[in-house]
Amino acid sequence: MHKLIVAALAIMVFFVSAVPVFAVSAGKTVEFSGKGAGKVVFDGKAHAKAKCNECHPALFKMKKGATTMTMKDMEAGKGCGACHNGAKAFGVKDTSSCGKCHKK
């Protein structure tokens, strides 16, 4: 029984300490390859009003690079397109907004 409790506590400590590694807080950014359109920069400050569980893990897995998506996916309302639909936030189909995410 003692070993089970120690193991459970060790697992809890691991997850509690691992979560901040994946979080993008206000003032921090995460970059992804945007292929020919230029890298995609996720800005934690711009998304600070949203709660983490609004996107994670339903739209995005917690580890960088674990979720792959295309513009076609986003235009269909998946991933970033769930909010960036032109109503809740600027739309992924709006070509004048490309530079808000894609940086050359």
C-alpha cells in the first residue's frame, strides 16, 4: 500500500511540474512551421483572454507539434479555425489577416 501511495504522489508531482512546460503564458510565443506562407507565431498575450480548456485538449494536444493542421482544416472550423472564423476572431479565410499569424 505504501508503494502505491508513493507511486501516485510521484505521478502527481510529474504532471503538476510538466504542465507549465506546455503552457504559453502572456508575453510568450511559440513558433510553428507555416511552410511556404512563413512561420506561424502563437502569441500567448493575444490569447490570454481565453481559458486553456477552451482549446486544450479538444482542439489541440498539450504538446507542441502533437497536433497537425492545414489551412484547409482551419477553413473547415478545425484547430485555429474554431475561433478564427470571422465571427469570434478574424477569419482564416480573410487574406488581409495572413500576417497576423504568418511571419516571413
